[in-house]
Amino acid sequence: QVQLDQSGGGLVQPGGSIRLSCIISGSGFNSGDFNVMGWYRQAPGKERELVGDISKFGITKYADSVRGRFTISRDNANNAAYLQMDNLEPEDTGVYYCRLDIPGHTAWGQGTQVTVSS
């Protein structure tokens, strides 16, 4: 059993910043195994898309639409991952999800709303 608990999100004006957190818990998670933490988002009426991800060793990749504005990090000692979002645009509005991929299993966070509006 693996559980992801998200926090953060809310309403922010264009150009503002928000930080999302995702905490891993459960007996099914072994921090010694290779794993990838990903952040996804889903805008109204659109499919869920990858924002970016980070491997256990800290290697990151980002979608073109967020590169240079968003930063993904993780704290392996505390089984946590973060999504720092700066210079937010209205097009960044959506529900954001964290995802954990470990050998043989994928887990999702509950999702958190981010709304960018003046």
C-alpha cells in the first residue's frame, strides 16, 4: 500500500507563485528502490498532461510549456516531492496531481486545484 498526500494550491494572480507538496507514505514504498515522482495537471475539458518529473537521483525533465518557470525537487530523506511554480499564467490553471512510479506499481495523489486569475 502506497499513499500520496498533496498539499498547497489555491488562487493566485498572473505572475504569482505557488508551491505544491507531495508526501509518500505506506508500507509498500521502499525508498531504496528506483522511483520517479511526477507532476501532472488537468485543465477543464482537457486531458491530463505531464508537467515534469524527477527521478530518485534528482534527474528532472519538464514540459516545454513550463520549463524555466516551474521547478521540481525532492527530499528523499522525508519521502517528499515539491513543485515550485513561478511566473504563473492563466493557462496553468487546472488540477495538479503527483504520481509515484515504482517497480510494478503506480500511485496518484488526490489532486489539488490551482487557479491563476486576476
